[in-house]
Amino acid sequence: MPTQTWSRPPKHLLLARNRIKVLRQGGFLGYDSVTSLDLQQNQISFVEEGAFQGLGGLTTLLLQHNRLETLSEETLIPMPGLTYLRLYHNPWNCLCPLDSLIRTLQIPSNRNLGNHARCAEPIQLKGRKLKQVNPEMLCLDPQTPGDPTEDPGLPTDPRPIRTKADATTTCHTYLYPDIRMDCSNRGKFLDDGRLTEVPAGVPEDVVHIDLSNNSISHLKAKDFLGTKSLRTLNISRNHMQHADTGSFSGLLHLQILDLSSNNLHFIQYGVLEDLYFLSELKLGGNPWVCDYSIHYMVYWLHLHPGVKHSGLTAAPLWNTRGTAWRSTSTHTTTTVPKADGPEKPGQTQPRPNCGPRRKKRRETRRRRSRNQKQNQNRSHSHSHSHSCSRDS
């Protein structure tokens, strides 16, 4: 462990992504000011008794993505205030030596200790969560009558029921400077390919989430309901086609939302309603369709002029003869009428420009207006019709 003299006592100790193999007894003596210790993504296979002595103020311990097979309850005794412990992605051997740890994790008040950690051995318990293992079965002799491992009717390699991916096991978590979850490009880490939906179990105190480069085609209502502290959400490059109303419910403090490089044609009514503090909305790389469906998003942007947005560009539209209308940019500034009254002078807002189709509508309105005026003039000057005819 580092022995550097600090100008002020550290509160957070980041030792993740190193090559630490063993945690030695007394290795953290003198670090009583530390409240969080990050040891994830090392090669730790053994923790000596007393390794965490001196960490009496620790509340968060991250040991995920290591090589631990067993750990005793006594190892955690020097940390009485521990409330957040991560142990997943370790090859836990669920036999008698793990009995005391499993009993500790299953105490109801320890609901945030060891969530999502699973057995790797024996084969009968492979894939089962430590919090769900019956401790009474761990120390049974394999030859004991009635041992369920002898039942020939039981599968030798039970597969867990497929459920929604879990964020804490699927994504990488970083604590500094803010709590951030990197769930991007999960095809590199998941056996069954990239994420197809927002994972469950996102911690409520996470500040930044990156879900880019996956295959999330549909955002469902309440997908982010528990993440009240979220400030930045990146869902770019996901082939997303639709977001339900309520997809962003609860994100009252979200500031940056990246929806770029998806397959969105419009934003459904009500999707953006909870985003009171949004300051930046990235929309580029989507085939936005310039018809009535786009009205909600344009109107929302009109009501929130402080939101910086980019990339609202209409896709090519096809007329009845199969000819593509030209793509147009949102940088054209046009007047957006308010639904509840006339517009104030000079009140304008960027909105999609649908090009020739809109131009054709304007020409039609002008022609109709011109014809009406001509009819009125004819009616008003009926007595002069003969002289007008001669002049013509």
C-alpha cells in the first residue's frame, strides 16, 4: 500500500486497475480518515486476516472484478460502519469456508453488502447469488444422505433464469470525481451481445451514465425512475426508434441528454416533461421526419429557449412520385405560433425547415388569398367593369 505523507488526510483511496494480488495484514494502518476504498479490477486472490485494520471510518469497499474465492466474516470486523460492499465478478467457491460471510450478507440490515455476487463453484450452485444460498447446505458432507447434490433428478448445471441485465455487474463504476457508470459497448463484455434495454439496479446516487454503442431500440417508461441524482445521460449510437412517455420520469436534475446517432423520427408527446434543468440536448444523426409528429419537440424547445440543442435535421422526405425532397437544416429561424394566443413581436425560435413542401403550401395560401382579393375587388367595382374590360 502507498506510504506517502499527505498534506491532509485522504477520504477516498483509489487503487483500482492495478496488479495487487494479496492484501496483507495491517496494509491500511494509518488510513483511519478514509471513507471509501476502491480495489476493483486487480488480481486479488487472498485477503489476510487483519488486512483492513485501521479502516474504522470506511463506509464503501469495492472488491469486484478480482479473483477472490473465499472471504471470512472476521475480515470485515474492523469496518463497523461499512454500508456499501461490492463483491461481484469474483469466482466465489460456495463451500463451508464461505459460510460466515454468506450469513453476514444475508442479514436484512446489510441490504447493500455483496449484492449480485454469485457462486462459481460447486457446479450445483453455479450462478446463484450469495444472498440466496442456504448457508445450512454449505458445510454438508457430499455423501450425507438427503444431500440434494445426490438427487439424479436435479440438473448438473442449472442455468439461472434469464432476467434483465444488472447495471452493477454489467457496467464499470467509477467513484471519482463523481459517481459514474460506464455501460458503453457492452458487446465486449456480455456473452449474449450488447445491451438491448436499460439495465436494472442503477444506483440512485449515480451522476453520469454512458449507455452508448449498444442495441437499445426502445426506452420504456420509468427506465430511470430511481436515478434522481443523474446529471448526464448518453444513449447515443443505439439504433433507438422510440421512447415511451415517462422514459425520463424522475430525472429532475438532468443537465445533458445525448440522443444522437439513433433511428428516431420524432419524440413522443410528454417524453421531455420532467427535464426541468436540461441545458444541452444532442439530436444529430437521427432521421427526423418533418411532419406533425415533430411538433411536440419543436414546441418544447420553443418553451425552453435556454436549452442548447444541435442536430435537428430533417431526413429526406418522399413525395407521391417517389422523388426525394432535399434534406434541410434547423438553423433556419421561423416563427413558432403559441397555442394560447398571438405571438409577441420578434419572438422566434429555430424549428425544422421542411423545404419545398412548405414552400408549396405558402404559395398555395398566397394564391388563395390573391384570388379572394380579386373577387372582392370585382364585387366592389362592379359598376366599373366595362371600363376595366376596355383597359384590359
